[in-house]
Amino acid sequence: MAKQVRQANRSDVRKHEGFLRDGNFRWLWVALALCATSIAAYVMIDAEPRPRGGTMYGYIMGTIGALLIVWLSLFGIRKRVITSGVYSLKAWLSAHVYLGLSLLVIGTLHAGLHFGWNVHTLAYGLMVLVIVSGMFGAYAYAVLPRELSLNRGETTQRQWLETIRSLDAQLREAAQPLDRAEADIVRLSTEQTDISGSLLNRLTGQYPNCSTQRAINELARIHRSTPRGSNASLDQVDALLKRKQETLAQARRNIRIKSLLQIWLYIHVPVTFALLAALTAHIISVFFYW
Amino acid sequence: MTDKFRIAIVGSGPAGLSAAAHAAKIGVSHILLEKTDHLSDTIYRYQKKKYVMAAPPQLVLRADVGFEAGYRETILDVWNQGVAAAGANVRYNAEVKAVTGEKGDFTLTLTNGDTVRAETIVMAIGLQGNPNLMRCPGGDLPHVQYQLDDPTEYIDEHIFVIGAGDAGIENALGLAADPAQANVVGIVNRSADFSRAKDANVANLMNARDAGRVSTFTEASPSKVEPGWITLELPDGETRLRCDRIIARLGASAPRKFVESMGIEFSSASKDAYPKLTPNLETTAPGIYVIGALAGYPLIKNCMNQGHDVVEFINGNIGLAPADEPFLAKKLQHLPGEKSVSEWAEFLRDKVEILNGLSLLQMREYLVDSEVRFYRTDEVIFEKNSIGSSLFGIASGSVKVEINPKDPSITVPIGTGSIFGEVGLISGRRRGATIRAAEDTIAIEIPRKLALALRASVQEARETIERITTERGILQIFGSGLSPADIRDVLAKAEVKEIKPGEAIIREGEENYDIFIIRRGSMLVEREIAGKPVFLSYIPAGQVTGEMALVEGGRRIATVRAAVRSEVIRLDGNLFRVLLNRKPELVARLRSDMSSRRKINEFLEQQKGSITGVLDYYNSVARFLVEQGVGEATDVLLIDERLCVGCDNCEKACADSHDGISRLDREAGRTYANLHVPTSCRHCEHPHCMTDCGPNAIHRGPDGEVFIDDTCIACGNCERFCPYGVIRMEKVPPKKPGLIPWLLFGAGPGPGEPDDAWKVAHAGHGSSQKKATKCDMCSGKKGGPACVRACPTGAAIRVSPENFLSVALLDRGRE
């Protein structure tokens, strides 16, 4: 029997569900229960003189919150340490997302909506920043892979680069009979095209200064004076440039989506470290200097 | 030459040269007669730099000349030196034409007219010296050759290779390999497909054909050879083509006439029979001994041992135990009853039906790789659903098969002499039932590879296995209540058929009631809906199909075709109907088995008018998956690209749980409808990688995983055979610093497989030996496959075809 259970683990279609719906939204329900209990307690307990971190309720929420923050930040370790035991990183991520969101409620209730210009509110602010970046991350993880897959089709990044390289070679070949000014247009594309561009380019997917696009525009300007069909080489260059532009666009869409899938981590992770530092300062200052 | 030698050894292959070296060593007068001007012509003629294996590994070498696995050149050097050092008396260019005389005074006449006199003769001529010849007119012309030593020798020629076995294909590819040689190469194959050759060779040949480097002629045979021309008989008539050279690779066989002329009898009239031998290797002609490939021992190590032994026997050391004696004695010592190794060998051969056709020497050889076990009454021999592909033969006692998992008391007996476990042998699937010893039992367990060899080489064994498997297949599938007597009529007309991929065994709308048992491979069921064939389900080996029409009446409602090359047993529908009429409980059982299929059918009927999109989706995805090899898989990694964020954590997890080498490439592989099949092992039902593993290092493990053990010699055969490119030859990389030093101080390359630069920079700490690496399904790890565990979004899933090529896929389409 044990053997059969193990086999089921190895291949089981019913386990085929995304991280957000893992175990029938198990962690969503846990998080909702945690939030509901906290809110109910906040409303029912009449804190004196007014709700804030220093009350018994505040201490309890603070402890829960601090433990949650530490546990949530351990996700980075869990992801990278591959142990042989039974665990599912997907379940961890599911818990990470929903419990992380519940922290917004717990942290706010812990503070009793009491903010100021101090290390305590700094820790709160950092926490919110981490959670908001995480919300973007969860959204990105849930929505973007589909777009990535659609855009990619059956091709890979390496193939696009190959295609672009081969188109460049063909462009150089095709440019041989052209005069200097026209050849310079081709060189604009073959020598100056920056595929990935700046961070802003990557995130927006807009490449207003794309050299290949400029080459196409220049060529269109020339075409206005020399009608199509009169210069075969120029027409061939034009066709090649347009094919290159299409491949570039596909590669850049891929880059854009991949950047969006990663960019938030550049806020999420460093700010988490800042949060841990601020949290430590917050706890120490509360207990030693309050 | 008037001197009389004690021993004349004919043929200087591994067996002959070992015999000569040993005779020289112990001072027995001898002469080694070699047809050519060098030792061991067969190995000499291997293609340059060929790697020669030293199997079987358990067998110790007992010869005065060394031998271990290595390149052709090295081995030949060792032998030449060994024979010279031993001071063996070798006579080259001495081909024996005739043998006369009797024990104590033989006369061997050579082709040059010389004679050699000897008291005894050791025939070690092998088979390769006797290639099958071309029989058409002109086949004896000088430009017809039976060997190709160095394919780079020929330039700018029109060359035909006749015969499309491995040797022929390798020659053709060798000749066409370098376009600079400008050879025009054709290969002529008598049959329509290249089924005799290894898959990898066939694939390479097809590539070469598609690239225009080799022309292939199938269902063709040469009908006439003239200088500069060849005439081929093709299905649509004769054609005369330019041809400067013919390389005929038509196989080799024992030069039977010559051997029989000495008074040596063969074991049977069949083409693959060997001479009858005593345990001391003596033939039916007293004084003449046969060793090596001619005796039925193609392995070099065996040949060399026999060379040593035969000299000892002739020298009077009749009691000399064969080289495998200590090994076998140890293996058999736990068995009850004080028997010697030879007594055990004889006992097993005589008791177990499929082994009856073996000589005692062959039996010993089978014992080397087999296990003989003793089971007490009620001891479990194997459990249902366990993995195992070996074949058992019952030498004494009997066993009982638990045919009903819910009630172990219902059993079917199998008696002495019969076999069991044969289903795993044919289908490579799990054991179908638990088997216990019914009384104290002695059984021999023969590993799959050996059992297949037995089936291929010994006709009696083949027929016995065939008959038993068919009968069992029927009884097992149709379950309780049937006895062998019930199915005797059905069995008598049962027919085993090989089905090509894509070939249909049942066609929709047909009026036919035959039933098919899928013995090997797998089938796809499809129906025509709205003018399009729609994929219905997948039937793995070990199941039955076609019974619906028989039970329910009416025409065939679906088409069943082979997904991969398969083997089925066809049972006559009318005879089966008679059986059903007698056994109403069988009808009830078949009806209940069909209910799930009926559900799919009903579902499809409902969908028919409305959402053809869902059907199209299901259909095309199923086809894509089958194309990607999922049809022959037992467990495959899929990535749902709707969830995959491309973090490559699966690859990193794989590397970190397997010596730092990832066994999967996520991005590579094909994608269809958001479903990505990465480059990762599918654990095929019939693993291609196992096809030609020299050290037999590839096995199927307890969870169904196909894995490679440490005896791998990195020959790369498995890598070439795998059609999915999932095996890599890799060194184990140096050990990395841990995670914390990496996190805090950036030490080492971090999680996952280190890049090449780092590996090179830190080389010296890791292993220097390359090894074939592939997915082992994280066998032995409690949590299961690391790739799935480590996927943060749930994109990575492992599936087996039965559960994926099913309604689950339809649900996915509806989402």
C-alpha cells in the first residue's frame, strides 16, 4: 500500500493546480481566519487609554507579526535548500502569499492605527512596501506566464538571437550593391541595434530609439522618392529589416515579461532585509528605551 | 613436417591464441594454425579504435594472455606480446582444408598442400571467417568484398553495401561520412524496414539518407554483378546501376559442412545450432574439441578461458573445474540438497522446460547471471505491482498466483517445469499478481536480458514461452472462473501479431468481433466525430481491447491503432463468443470493465454538437503528447506554461539533489497549447537506452524509474539510443560551498549546476571520470522528485500516460 501512495505522489494529475489555489485555497482560509480573529478581538477588547502596541493585545499581535515576518523571510532559504523530505515549495509559496497579505491587517492592528516619524513607523512602512511589492509579484506570477508562453510559442530566446544574427548576415549581403547613404541605413540596423535596451525600455516594452526602426523609417523616406520595384536590392533590404523588426519585437516582448516577473524582487528582497533590521531596532527600542 | 604435435589448434582468435599460449606455458607440444598473416582476424578487422567490452564482469579471466576492455589496438598489442612471450608455436597463412585420421593420429591438410599431424585437434575457427556469400551471378568477382577495414581508404567510388544489419549500416555510414571522399554510397536491404539493426544505427542511416549522403534500396536484392555495374531487383522491376565496389555484409554462420566432414555432429538441424559437446568441450568425433564462437560462446573472455581449459583437459586434467566454478559454487551453496555445480546445472536444465534445449555448458553460462533460490511454503516470491522484469522457472515444487487481490485465498497453481513472471519480460510493466510458493520450491530467476537472449537463440525456449504467455495472458485478463481447459479452443487459434506504429488493429464501423490483448507497446483509441478523428483514450500493455463489440453487439465504435511498435494477441471473436455463452459471469465482468470507457463516450456524445473547441483541444494536445513520446513513457515531467515563471528552480533542485548535475533542461523541448515537454527522462516502457549497454548498467528501479548504476563505463551508447536526448555524459563537478557562505559572502556559484567556468577553475576536487547521467526520478528520496517539490508555482508536474491522456485533459480544456 505504501508503495502505491508513493507512486501517486510521483504522478498525480489532481495535484495539477497553481500556487494560489493550492490545496483548495487552504492558506487563503487560514489567513482569512487569522485576520477575522484579529479584527474581532480588536473591536471587542477595549484597550486603555487607546489601542496601541503597548497593550496586551498589542504585544500579542506584535509577537505574531514579528514571528510571521521572520518565517516569511525564511522562504528564500526554503527555496534554495533542496532537502529530500516531503515538502512542497508550492504550498510554501501559497502560505507565503496569503499569510504575507494577512500581515497587513495584523501589523496595522498592532500599531492601533498609531503612526509617527519614528523607527516603529519606519518598520511598518517597510513592511507595507514589501507586501505591496509582493502583491505585484503574486499578480505577475499568476498572469504573466501565460503571456510569456503565448509570445514564445515553440521558439526560444536562443533561436531569436540566432535569427537576428542570420538576418544581420543577410542584410550585409543584400547591402553590397547599395550606395553609401543607403548602406549606412543598413549599418544603422546591423551595428547599432540594442536588443534588450535600458531598464526603462525593458519594462515598458517601448524602444523609441530602436536603430532598426529608424532604418526602416529612413528607407521609407527614400522609397517615397524612388518607387517600389525600381531597386530590387533596396526592396530586399526593406523586407529583411521588417522581418528583423518582427523578431526583435517578439524577443523584446519576452524580455519585457521576464523583466516584470523579476523586477519586483529587486524591491521585495532588499527591503525585506531593511525590514528585518528596522524590526530588530523597533523591538529593542520598545523593550529597552520605552 | 613429419613431427606429430599433441594439439593442433585451428584458428587464432581469442580462444585459439589462449589455448596456444597455455599449451606453450605448460610445455605441451602444439601448433597454432592461422589462415591469415596476423593473430585474431576478427578483432583485427574491427573498425579502427573500436572499443571492445569485457563481459561478463563476474567471470574471472583464466588465461595466460591478458585481456581487459579497451580499444582494438591495445587489445591486439597485448595479445601479440602475450603469445610471443609464452613462446607459442604459430604458423601463419595456414588454412586447413581437410582433416583425416582419428584420435591420436590426425592429419590436417592445408590449402597449400602441406600437412600437419597431431594427436588432438582444437577447432577455434569462430564464425566470422565464414561470411555468408553473395549468391547471384558475378558474386565471386574481385570487387565484391565481405569486410570493410578502413572506410577512409576509398575515394570517389560508387559503392554498394548489401545487407542492412548493423555491420552493413555502419559500413555505409563510414563510407559516406566524409563528403570530401566523394563516394556514392547505396545500401541494399532485402526487407521493407531496417528492423534487424539497432535503433541508433537506423536513425543515423535515415538522417544520412535524408541528407542525401546514402541511397537506400528496400525490398531489394542484387540479381547480377558485373565489373563497374550492379543490377538490383526492386519491387517494381530491375535496375542497373554504376558500382565500383560491393561490400556484402550478409552475416556469418558456422562452416557447417567443413565441421561435419570431420565427423562432428550438431545439436539440431536448425541454422543456429552448435556442435554437440561434452563438458570437456570434446565433440562427437573423439579427439576433436571445439571452443569459442563455434561452440556457441561469442564473448571474448569465455573464449579465452575455454582455450585455457581445453588444453588442460587434453593434458589429462579432466577434473578441472571451469573458471566459473568457485563463483557458481558460492552462488548455489545456500540451496538445500548437497549437489555440485554440474549436478545443479543438469537438474535445472532437465526440470525447467524452457532450459531443456541448452547444453550443460550453456546452462552454466546462464547460471552465472541468474539466481537460483529456495522458497519455503507460503513465502512471497514477488508482490503484485512490484517492479521486476525477470523470468522464473520452477525446478522443483510449485507456486500459487493470487489472482484476486481482495481475496488472497483464491489462487491458481503453476507446477514444476513451468515458468512465471513472463509478463514483465514482454511488457516491461509491473508484476500483475502476487506469487507465493505453494510448497517448498526451488526456482531459477533469469534476468530479462538473458531471458530475451534465450528466447531469441533457442527455438524450443521461444515456442514454450510463446505458448505459456499467450495462455496466461488470456487467463489473467479475463480473470477468475476460467481454466486452461476453457480457453483451449480460443488459444489454438490465437495469433501473435507485430503491429507497426500507426497501424490500426480495429477500425470504426467495421463488423468484426475479434479481441486483442496488448502484449507489448500501447494503443490509442480514436473515433470520428464531426468528420475528424478524435482521440479517446490510451491503452497500455497488458490490457484487452475490442471486447465491446462482442459483448454489446453491433459494429466497432472506435478505431484502435498502435502508438508505438506493439505486439498483440488476436483472439477469434466467434470462438470467444462460444466461451462467453458458457460463462455468463465473464460477460458481467467485461461489462463492468467497460463502464468507464462508456462514460468517456457519453461525454463525447454530449460535446459533439456544442463545444467542438474542447474536443479539438483535447485531440490535438493528446496527439502532441503522444508525438513527444508520452505514449511510451511511464512517468514524464510536464510543465504547464500557464504557471511557469521561468525561475529554473526545478533545474537547480535537480542539480542540488544529484551531485551537482541537472538531469533536465527546462527550456529545451517542445511546447503545445501551453504544455511544455522539457528535455527530461520519460522512463519509457521499453527504454531505448537499455538497448546496448555493455556493462548492463541500466535498470528499472523499485518505483519504475530507469536508472544507471556505477558500473557505467561512459561508452555513450545510451546517449545515442535515447530519442529524447535526455542522457548527458558528465563528470561529477567539484563540491560547492554551502548556501549560507554563498548568501552572506558570495562564496561559490550558488544553488544549481555550476557553470563551466567555475567547474574548470575548481577542477581537481571533483571526479575525473565521466558517467552517463539521467533522471532517476529521485529514487529513494522520501519527498519524491525534487523538480516537482521545488516548483514554487505548481507548473512542474509528473504524469503517467494513463492518467493524463484521459478525461483530466478534457477538464483542463474546459477551464
